[in-house]
Amino acid sequence: MPTTAPLQILLFSHPDDHDVTRYEDAVVRSLQGGKEAGEYLGTGDDLGIQLEVFADAPSRTAPEVFDAFCHTLAIVFIDRALLDKTTPSFWDWLVRCWQYVDASDGRHALLAVAMDERIGHAFIKKRPELESLQLLQTYGLGEYAIRPAMLALRALHECRVLLANALPTVVGQRPGFLRLFISHAKMDGLPLAHALKHQIEALDWLEDFYDADDLPSGRNWQRELERGVGSSLIIMLRTEGYDGRHWCKQEVLWADEYATPAVLVEARTSLNHPAGILPFERVPTVRIPDGNLLRILFLALREGLRFVYFSRRVEEMKKNGKLPTPLDLRAFSFQPSMSALLRACRSLTESQEPSTTPRLIFYPDPPLRAGLYEAAHALVASYAPSGTLLATPNTLAATSGAKP
């Protein structure tokens, strides 16, 4: 049985509705990335999530379209041309779409984005079945210039919550919850940390799912990560004093060892810096010389989505037999460092699973580059139990028929 992809995004808009273009572009950019920062959005690579754009009703039924993936987020951009020029079949399909989403128990989601309040009112009057659909009004996204970026953040958030709701949750935490640890040096990072927390608290829909906290000296962050590494993301505010502070360095090293999703905010102002020793290589970096805190949140939400996307893919591989059951598994959402691999190996060595249980250390494609690839496999062979396999989805399928 083929493995169903975790997530797809469907965008619906009419080509004559020119005002929706900047909103649609922002959502596409948030998922597919770009080389240069644009307005309030940062840069990034393509997250690899399927995205399709429709100007009319799809040829397949709503259940067929939505259930082709584990989860589907549909976004409808509502303006005058969509109301006046789309065919009755589009509205029939959209009604069925909303009914199917509403009955999916959180598996799928639909965002209907109205360009103004009058347009939104006309939308729900097109079909009585749409009156139960809560609209997202663009005026509720803030100042005019910032609205597309805010919608892109909202789309990233909705995607992550859809995926997270289908995964095992940390005891005591609600589904979709993500803790943002703000790591900073008290000597010069407090103003930026406080401003970032205030930005998160100002977004009602964000505050409900994201708990922003700092890491005061003396906190046992290792214990915090052990309690919920899958629901934690560290934002490192690298000011001039950051690298020299003991607890800041320790937090970075723990994040590397635990393979925690992380974002580095480069806030140093000096033109020259000595060579560093902290493992920042795999961490995406953002600069905010213009004070654009949304760029930090944009990168953080992307990393949170990347982490849970691969976790959801792994769960689907288990379900469809692409991974054996039982399986002693350690999965990473990105290429692991040597410290992270060593910790995974030791964890497998201490595991209480029977010795006959297959053991796998798993990370997304592409495989580690030459040199690192050989070193990583040598480390696993030396420190993990005999027979432990280090693989990506593609190398696993190619080398062992998808079975460790």
C-alpha cells in the first residue's frame, strides 16, 4: 500500500480578483520559500508540501480531493469576481467541501478569507449551507500593509495544528500546542526577548497555541526537553553577549543534542567576530535590522511545521507497513548532528525493547553529504546496538525493501 502524503494546500481564487494576489502570493511564499526577503516575510527553502491553485471547481468530488492526503487545508480568497463570475458548480462543490470539512473532526480545515465585510456577507448568502462557516476578514489581520504576511503566518499555523492533532500529545498539553523557548543573554538580550513575547501575545489566534518563555539561568532545560521535545522550539537571540554566557552556550548544545527545532536570530551589531564553536550550522538564521519581529515568527512557524510534517509522515509509514511493527525508532526532522546521533545511539542501547526488535535512526532526505555520511554510519555501528540502521525514507526503501 502506498504511503499517503501528510498534507496538501488548496487555494481557490478568481484570476480577475487582483486584490487577492498579494495574499495568495504570501501563502505560496510561506510554503515554497524564496531567495530574498519580501516585505514582512523571511526567506527559506521549499517545505515540500503539495500546493494547488484552482479558479473553479475541481473535477473530482470534495471527499476524493481532500482524502488524497492525510490532511488538507483549503483557503478560499473571496472578492467580487469570485462571487459574480464563478459557475454554480463551483458553489455546489464549495458547499460539499465545507460540509465534508466540518464533519472531518479536525482532519481537514477550510479558511474563507473575505477582502471586506460586505464581500464576506455576500459570500455566505450564496448558499444557506455556508452560513455556519466562520469567515476570516482581512481587516482583522491588522494594518493593510501587514495583512498578507499575517495570513501567511496563519496558514503555517493551521497546517501545523492539523498535523499535530493527529500525533500523540505530551501529557498535560492540548493538541497542537508548541512551546517557544526564547534563549537570550540577560546582559543585552532582554529588550528583544520582551518585544518578541509581546508580539506573540498580541496575536490572539497565536497565543492560544504558542507559549513563549525565556530560559532563566539555572533552569534544568534538559528536563524540560525530556518532558516534551516534540512540542518545543528554541529561538536563540544571538546578541553580542550571547556566545560568552554559560547558560546560553549550554542551551545551544542541548538543542543540538536533542535535535530540537530551532531558529537563530542574528542580532549582533559588530562588523567582525571571532570564529565560533557553537553548533549553529543546521539552524536557519534570520536578521531583523528593521525590527521586523514577524520575520522571526515566520521562520519559527516554518520550523515547527517542518518538524511535525516529518513526524506525521513517519506515523503514516508505520500505519501502511512501510516501517515494521514493533520498531525501536529514533526520528529526526532534519539531518542530525554527531551529538544528536550519539544521544540516539545511547538511547537505543538503554532501551527496554527486546533485542529482536528492529532498531532504526531515521531522518528526512537527502542523506548526509559525503564524509559526514560515512562518519555517521561509523558512529552508529560503534555506539548503537548491533543491527541498528541509519536511513532516510529513500535509502530505507532502496536498501532493504522498506524494512530495517
